[in-house]
Amino acid sequence: MAFIQVTILIFVGITGTAVVVTRNPIHQVIGLSFYGIILGLFFFILQAPDVALSQITIGAVVLPLMFMLALAKIRRQEQRKSSSGHPESARGA
């Protein structure tokens, strides 16, 4: 059992590091989702299924979805701003 725990813990470290060193925000969100799944699996192996279910629900589904929606909104605003030809500061907003 300890071998599985150590292996999953190594995967947690690898996926966490991958999220931090990735520069593309979309790839970071995808990595964050994998990190949530791996962390949920780690909690399940540690015999905490309620914490694992919460981690998978929030860390692998809800949080990445919120980030993707925020990124989509930011990109829409940037496209609107660039297509209008007026910088945000010139409009007085």
C-alpha cells in the first residue's frame, strides 16, 4: 500500500509542478484539472472518500470551469477592445 501512496504522491508533485511552469493559461487550466483528479485519487487511497469526492468535484470540475469561463470573457473583452480601435483609457472607463 505504501508503494501506491508514494507513486500517487510523486504524480501529485509532477502535475502540480507542470501547472506552475506552464505558460499558456488554457494549458494551465487543463493541467489543474488533471491535478485535481490525481489529488482526489490520492485522498481516496488514503481512505478519505468524502474528501476525494469533494476534491474531484471542486478541484477537477468546478474550478477549471470557472477559470475557462473567465478566460473566455477576458478574450471577448480584448477582441471587442481591439476591434473598436479605442484603448480602454481613452474612453474614460
